Amino acid sequence: DTGVSQDPRHKITKRGQNVTFRCDPISEHNRLYWYRQTLGQGPEFLTYFQNEAQLEKSRLLSDRFSAERPKGSFSTLEIQRTEQGDSAMYLCASSPPTAQETQYFGPGTRLLVL
Amino acid sequence: AQTVTQSQPEMSVQEAETVTLSCTYDTSENNYYLFWYKQPPSRQMILVIRQEAYKQQNATENRFSVNFQKAAKSFSLKISDSQLGDTAMYFCAFMKPNSGYALNFGKGTSLLVTP
């Protein structure tokens, strides 16, 4: 088991560009979560999937953000028309069906919007 | 909404000593989970310990233990025999099972273990 992986690990983009991040959860984990962490803060929940269904979205997830998990395996998080305020670490986590309350985190994607 | 408060932004402890990190939370729920996560510098978040609210017994994982006071809504983490590798940000987190198991984190405590 290789753990939760995220790609890319770092992304620098210019304001107004679109970016997409990928998360590969631990095999057999049916739940997948996205969080955002800004400097000096704890992670904030963005959205989660159970299998391929997106079941909850935070009000932090503006209409410029979209997340998918088309086959219930990997997930993508896209940010359109990036803004400087989007600069943050984007964390992905997954949890198994037998222990839904235990989330395993990936290393994160650090986004810098210039 | 649930709020999680960590009142100690930074702490330091000498190697082999014991340190306690504080966490309080606010909820009207009776059934929930509490967690401590560790985030070493430039490394990923790792679960340290968890506590189910319905369990009165405090959770313990090797050198890590919690003091769970449900009525006071307090959930402190004690690290015994501190090691240099314990240097990290420590986040307290709350979870309501019926809210999709989303974690609600505090702002964190930066712990430095010195030789």
C-alpha cells in the first residue's frame, strides 16, 4: 500500500489561469476528501466523495472550483480563473469503508498564484 | 458549526520531557470523534490518536495519550519522553459522523523539541 498520492506537489501559475490537481487514494478506500490549508491555519474542508458521488461541498468551494471522481478511484480538483487568494496547500485524504472516521492524508499540492 | 480552539500557537520541550497540548471544542452533539494529527515540516499529516466521545476511557498510543473531559469539552494531548522527531505542527480536529465525516481542525500548535 503506497498511501495517498497527489500530483503535482507544487504548482506556480499566473492569475487567471486554470489549474488541475490529481489525488490517488489508498486502494479500496471509498471516501475521498479535499481540504485547503493556508499558511498558519489548520486545513479547511472543501468537499468529499463516496465512491463517485460528490456528497457534500463546503461554502468555501466557489463556482470556480470543481471536483470529480469519475470512476470512484482517483479524483481531480480544478480551479478556474485562479486568484491570488487561491494560493494554499490543497490536501487530499481518503478513508476505508471499515473505518470511515479515519482519514489518511496525502502530501498535498502547494499552489502559488502570481 | 463546531469550533476547535488551540490556545497555544507555539510550545517547546526538551528531549525526554513531557509536554501537554491543549484543545477545546464547542458542540451540541453527543456523538462525535476527536483527533490529534501531526504535520512535520514539509511532510504530510499523520494521525496520532483518536477518541470516540462515547468512550470514557482516555485513548493511548505508545508515548501519546489524551485527557478527554467531555463535560468541559476539552481534549488535551500528552506526549511523554519527547523525541526530536516529535517536532511538528499538531492539529486537534473534531468530526461529526452524520456530517459526512469531514474533519474540523483547530489552528494548530507548533511544537519544538530541543536537545
